[in-house]
Amino acid sequence: MEQPLYEDRPDVNEPHESSLSKPSTKCDPNTTFEERDVQDSALGNARRSEKMDGSLKEMLAESLDGSRFAPGSLLSRPISNGNSGVKRLSDLRVLGILGTYTASAFKMTCNVHQPTPAGWERECNQFSPDILIVETDRGQDEGQRNSSSDFSATQLLSLVLWCRERRIPTVLWDNSDSNDGALNFLAAFDHVFTSDIDRISKYKRVLMHERVYLLPFFYEPGLDKASENGQGYPANNEMNDAASSFITGEADPDGVDKLHSPSHGSQSIVSRKLLELLVGNRPVTCNYSSKVRALFGDLVISSDNREEARRRVDKFLDGTNNPRSARAAYMRLRALRKVLDEYTTTVRLTYIASKALAGGPSWAERKIAVLAKVKSRGEIDTILRDYSRQTWAEKELVFLVDPETSLGGPVSGPGIRCYVVSNTRLDITTVTDAPYVSLWEASSSYGAHYLEDAARILGFAGVDGVSRLTEVSDPLGLRRAFTRVSTAPAFSTVWRTSSMPELDPGDEGTSHCSFIGGMAIMVLPAFDHAPRSRTLVDVGKWENSTNTGIPLTRLVALAEGLGADFAPEHTKFDVDADQLAQEFGGTNHPKGISIGSTGTALRVDSEQPVEKRCFLYSNVSTPLEQLLNRGLRLAEPYVYAATSDGLDLSFIVLCLDHQGERLNSQVLRTNRNELLVIPAGTRSLRFGWRIRGTGSAEVFGISLKKVDRTSEVVPLLSDKRKLVVTNHYPSYNDLYRHGFVHSRVRAYGEAGMPTAVFVLNQNLTQGTYEFEGVDVEVGGAEELASTIKENNFESILVHFLDQKMWQILERHIVEVPTIIWLHGSEVQPWYRREFNYETDEQRKVAQARSDSRIELWRQVFNYQHPNLHFVFVSAYFAHEVMEDTGVTLKSTRFSIIHNFIDTERFSYQAKDVDQRFRLLSIRPFASRKYANDLTVEAILQLRSHPLFDRSSFLIVGDGPLFDDVLRPLKDIPNVEMRRQFLTQQEIAQLHRNFGVFLSPTRMDSQGVSRDEAMSSGLVPVTNAVTAIPEFVDSSCGILAPAEDAAEMARGIASLWEDQERFEAMSAAAVARVTRQSGLGQTVQAEIELIRSVSRAL
């Protein structure tokens, strides 16, 4: 049985099974002569290698034990960066132990020899390689067998030593799924490439050098032949058919994962299957993948939500439900262009050569000769205009001129010349040596990508030409786009020179419509070609609104800048393993939990069910003063709990007062620098662990200061220029969290200002997700810092600022303009929400947190810099905040802009008068702030009204108070209660069926859900507290005094009794919201503010 590539090996002199081999070649007396010869050769190679400078045994030992790396050792020798004098990639000689696909692909670009285990030395001497490239075996994922499986570790390392002796660079490309095992085996190679960017920092630490690079998967067009059936370009036909069915609406978006299912979390790993599908020119759909979204943007439909998938399909098709629509063809062409520009064999090999070979060879793109017969200076200028804007660099322009033609002056420029022709037939090879040729005429127009797209497609095997075929009724040539034909017009096609017949330069009148047949010609949509008397189609609106993903070069550059990751086993901690063993070893452990010491770490074992979690606390608390002496800093109180993988383990810190009473508790992620919030009055800290599920992990120690990890954190790259930072964001599982922030982000995008979103929240699972087309990254302080550093944002837009956000953002304000929105809870002192606290203990904790919060905002408001601006959602709230903090902001430092209400989504439809008897409440039940108890009391009071039986109530929401608050209503037949969250689309739909919206409150800086209901024409029932009178008055709503459910009930009854009043208030509610919180008054004002403060890049 074959073993994985990386595993601990026995002594090299002992026979063993290998990751790179079949069973050992130990001699058997019963083998044949031929078999014995093979075995003797293999063993002889190993014995010869052991006599080199530094034995093979020593090499293996060092390569499998990272602790033995040291300057001057065998593996720390000068690196082979051979310079074979090879200038062109096509001349490069690669000795390859490669998978079948990779080997075949490399052979399309350079010279490749795959050695055999028995005769590798003789073969290498004969081949004289410039470089050795070994690819790890990826197994079944890519459907290829790796020849490395034929080599034993001994044979492979002998081969590496042979190359080292001759100063031939050695490269390992690790694209295996697992990164477990003896990673130090990589140390045998000069250069290591990996398809997973998340492994680079780990590999740099293990190898103790920087020669670790990113090498994603690639596609080789030369291995595919154009489709014979007219169904498009090479790809998996089954996948294409499925995608085509989905695009025309015949497949369920719930099944998008069946079309393409990306499974790996790394943002650098994109499967070859996806590349094949995109080259196959079919629209591709898949379940949500951050890497696919980052690298391919809108070119791939990626979502886990049915409705969002439908919305994006509709956008892809431009609302036509036609897979051959102009926009669909444009998107398919852009996807094809991206793959052939960034994900091909030549791109990958060029990168390998640039790192492994000094002055390495480069790939020379194939030249295209543009031949244009001209008769005047005006035609020359027209051709030059289109030629100069071509994106394909390897080109030349040859004007074919008659001896009698007057050019009106010299014609010159890089790659531009004239060629005098007569009326005799012209052999193109006498004019140019370019492998491709394009015939142009001045009466046609040629767009910027005309040559580039054709040159990429001509890389496919068996393609003679790339054409654009248009008709009067089909000006973009969509009917035959992405198909194969055998005949095409000479002047709208780029040809393989070797396939071209002789030309007749004297054919004046019909040259523009001359056809050449008997060829294999691929057809592209004619976005970059317009025949005579027509103009190019303007695709500017699509160019500006289409996200094609970040260039792969950005990801590669990011990978090069990553440093080695943190090595906890070699670190001295402020709270070490011995101290942890003393603090946790003697405690009463929960059932299923065991604690022990390994000498270098605290070991935690859990046998509890996967879904269960428990808490384990230290048996002592540590005085804060003692922790400050050990290294904790109050100015930046970072902690870092270093653990191994294997168990879902979170670090807990309790802040205690002088009586040992808890002031706050924080659940922190391990292996991250986490910023503590230490309330005023804290006297000691107590540590603990939250343990979830089954597994084992080691705790190496706790650092009380920040661990430098900036060089190893891999941020999510973004092509967006604005960044929203918040502490929560809606998801398909939590629809209500800061929905008004999401409304802004969507509106910004629709206005042509796409925005990235980062959620800084240590209590949420780190990663990425998608919500209604918005990509959301969730991470910690380090991830936020790296995201800002690596992405060139023009401005940062902050909602619900807290201490941890400010610690990061404060460092960047000088360079990046920052706008902070204030909403309520994040800034208000405890007494503004006193209704939430029922006991003295709750009030005490709230007061401590409030003091810290107010102190933070005083610090923020007193930060004087023109790049920092504030937005309040109401004038009342701005006045209240300045009063609470004691800081008065100058009017130039803040703006008052209400929360945006999407009046298109929450559109008004005139209400039937009977809808005044249909009352709706959609509210969270998370705290008493939402005053749902007032709704209950008002309904109970209305029971005695003679019209009550005509009424119906629907109460929708969720939260810990749901059952207790609504219990008095459970036996009332015309009151329905639904415990659920709703999407904004679902809320808007409900609005259409109701006439009155119950929205009592004890505090609000605006009241977004109420305004959305008013926009739909519902009459609101609320309370005249805090900022509410700034948005509702008696002409458009029932405005009861604070805590007055009786007045709410009387107001509702007045609507029942007076239908004209109901109709008037409904219309007035719509007008009030449109006038005050519509698009122009909110989002447009915010966009103007953002653009006014954003830095110029």
C-alpha cells in the first residue's frame, strides 16, 4: 500500500514503502533477470548518492527534523539558481516528476523529460536538464496520475542530490490536499511552490527560508481541440449542459453546487474544473466561495441562497432570460479572456523560471502581423487609430501600398512599416514571419481586444482562425458566437499564417467580403469588430459595472510578502505551561474533560458530544498589577493564547472587581492577538477555556503582549475602493443584525460605488460569507489591519465603533479618510437604557461598561484630524451624544444624515380602507428597548372595543423575550404570532397586506423598521420619545406618550372608527419618509460626503 508523500521515514538503508513509490526494490532471488537489473540499478544509485559530500542518510535525517536546520548544514548550502543561458521558455529543458496533465501541459511550452526510477541517472545525463520540477500527487481530485508515485524517497532524493551536484535548481510544487506529516521533506528542494496561500507562512517557518511561492492551478488550451459539434469551446460537456439549463431557467438554483462545488477555504485554490468550464464559454454557477468571488467576481454566479442566485442570473442575462443575450455573451467573453490571460501553463512556467533560474527565460507571446491595404493618408490614420489601442503587445503593422499611391508623408513607428505590392498574388510569408496574421480595412473598426482575444484562442490545438461573424439582423454576431465554422470573412478574422492562402491585392471591390474556407475557425462575439458603415458597440456600462475579480498577480505578490508564522514551541510565554498546569490541573473538570501536562504544554482532552460545550476556569485569579508586571499593557491590553489544532478551544478572560465580582467576560479566539476590554475598577483577571465537541489540543502558553504576526496573516484581497467596518452584518441566518448598514452597502453598489465589508467581532466564526450579493469578511484585529494594509482603500466607513476597532483604525486615519456613523447603543451611557436593567447587579455591570464606553468616545471625538468625520442619524441624537460625552464637535466635523429607507423595495400601494383592521408588528425581542410589552398591553385594552372582532394582528419576531412577552395573547384567536426572522423582501411583501404598523419604543435614534412600513403606506403606532418626533408627527402616525399603551390603543381605535383619517395618514406617512429619508436625502448625501473625503489614488 502506498503511503502519503510526507511522513516520517525509517532509516534509508532499510526497505520501506514510500510516498513516492511502489513497495521497496529489495532483491528477491525469484525475480527475473530484467527485474533484478532494475533493482540493482535503483539500489546502486542510492549507494552512489550516499558517497556524495554529505551522506543521503544525513540529508534524510535533516530533512525530516526541522530542529536540525542550521547555517552550514547540508540543507543550508548555497541555493542553485542555475543560469543555463536559456533565453526563451520554449528552449527550457525541464526534468519533471509530474502528474499526467501537468506533464502534457508543460510539453506544449518547453522540453520535458520524465525519468524512470530504474534509469534516471543515464537519462538525466543524456537530457541535460536546466531544472528539476517535482509535483506532489494530488490523487483523484484532478483526475491525473503522478509519476512521482513510481519513485521511492531514496531514489527521489538521489535525483535531487544529482541535480545539486551539478548546480541544477530543484523545485517542488506541493498541490496535495493535506499539509500534515513531515513537512521538512520539502527542505530537500531549492524552491517550494504551493497552490495554497495559507500554507506559505507555515512552510517558511519549517524551511527557515523565504523561497516559498504561490503557484495556483492552471489550464492548457493546447491540450484541447475545438468542439466538433458547434457547442462552444473545449470543456466538460455534462457541466456545460447543466449550466446552460440553469441559465435558461430550467434548473433549480438550489442545485447550483452540482454544477461546480468549490470546497477548499483558501482564497488561492481554484480547481481546474472551474477553469475548464469558463474556457468552455458556459455561464458557471456554484455554491458560495470567497476565493471564486475574489478571483472571478461577477464572472461566476456564486451564492448559497436560492433567491440571490436567481437575482444574479437575471443580472447576468440582463433580464432577458436568454443565454445568448448581449450581456451574457460579454460576460462569457470576459471570463474566457481572464482564464487565458492569467491561468495558463505559460504564465505558471514563466513564474517558476523567474524564481528558480537567474535571469530566467521568458515566454515570448506569438506575434500578430496586421496587414492593411491603404490608398490614402486618411485610411492610414484610421488604421493607426485602431492599431494603437490594441492590448496585444506582440504585434506589427504592415501597410500594403501600390507603387503609385501617395502616402502624404512618411509612415513610421515601432513595428510599423510599408510594403509595396503589385497586382500579382501575394504570399504572406514574404511579407512577415509572424505566426498569426490579421487583414484589416480602413472601412471597418477594430476594438482594443480584437487581436488579444484572437491570439489567446489560437493557442487551442487545431484552430486555424478566430473570427467575428455579423449580419445586419445580428450586429454582434451572437447567434454563432462561441461556435465552430469552416468559412469566414478574410477581413474580420485573425488567421494562423500557415493556413492562409495567397492574397490578390488587386481585388479592390470585394476585399471586404472575401471568404476563406476549409478551415477550423472559432467564432467570438463582435464586441471588438464592426464592418464598414457600422460602429463598435459601446460596452462601457458593462465595463464599469462588472467586477471581474482581482488580478492573480496581486495574490502572487501578496504571497511573496508573507513571512514565517509564529512558532509557539520555541517561545517563552508570560504564562507558561507549568503555570497553566498549576492553575487548571487541580480543578474539578467537567464530565468528559481531562487535563494533563506534557512538560512543554497543557494537554486538554475532550470526549463530550460534538454539539456540547463546557467551561473550565482557573482555580485562582491573578491580580491585575501582577499581570502588568509580567508584560500586560493597559494602553493596549493584548493577549495571545497559543494552542495546537485538534479541538475547538476558546480562551476566556474574566475581569473581577476588588470583591471578586465579575465586571465582564470575554471569549477570545486562540492563536490570535486579542485586545482585552478591561473595565474601570478591575482588580484581577481569571482565565478559563470554552471547550466544544470532541478532540485533543495542547496549550503552549499565554502571551500578555502582542505577538508579531503581521507578516503571516493572509488578508482577503478586494478590488473595491471603499471599506465598511462594523461589528455585525446581516446573514441568511440572522437577517435583522444591522440591516440598515446592508441597505447602505447595496445602495452604494447600485450607485457605482462598490464597497467591501469587514465584521470585527471576536465572538463570530472567522471567515467569509455572502449576503444578497455582498461579500462579508469576519475576522479579528490582525485580519482587519492586514486587510487595510494590503488593499488600497480610498476611505473607511465605520458603524458601531468599539475599542478594538479604534485601536486599528486610529493608525490609518492620517493616510485613509475615515467616516464614523453613530447609531445609539455603541455610544450611549447606561442611564439612557436604564429600562434594560432589573437588578442592582445588572446596573453595576452596565455602569462599569458605560464608563469605559464614554471614555472611548471622548478620546475619539478629541482626535483632531481633517480625515476624521462623524455622521449622526438624527439631530436629537447628535445633541444627546455631545451632552453625554461633554465634547462639543464643530459643525464642520459632523453631518446629520438619516438612515436610508429603500422606497423602491418598500413601495407604496394605496391601502384598502379595510386594511386599517389588519395590524402588523415585526420587531426583535432582544431587549425591553423595543417595547413589545406595550404592544401586548394595547391589544389587551382593545379587546373591549366593538370593532375588535373585525381586526387581526400578526406579530413576527424572535429573541429571548418572545415567549414571556407574548404569553398573555396566546388565547386570543385573532392574534397570530410567528417566531421567525424575515428577509427584507418578505417584510415588503407582508406590508402589502396590512394597514397599521405597531412600533412602540423606549429609545430610538430614528426607527428604520417603522420608516420602512411608512414607506409602504402603513400608519405607524409609536411613542414620542428620544428622536421619534423628528420622524413622525400626528399627521402621519399615532404618537403616544412614553409608556402609554392606553393612548396607543385609543389611537388605533380612532383609525378603525374613521376610515378617512386612516387614508390621509397612510398617504402622509409615505410622503414623510420619501421627503426625509429617501434616496436623495440619505444615500446620495452619504455618497457625496464619502467622495468629498476620499483620498485620490
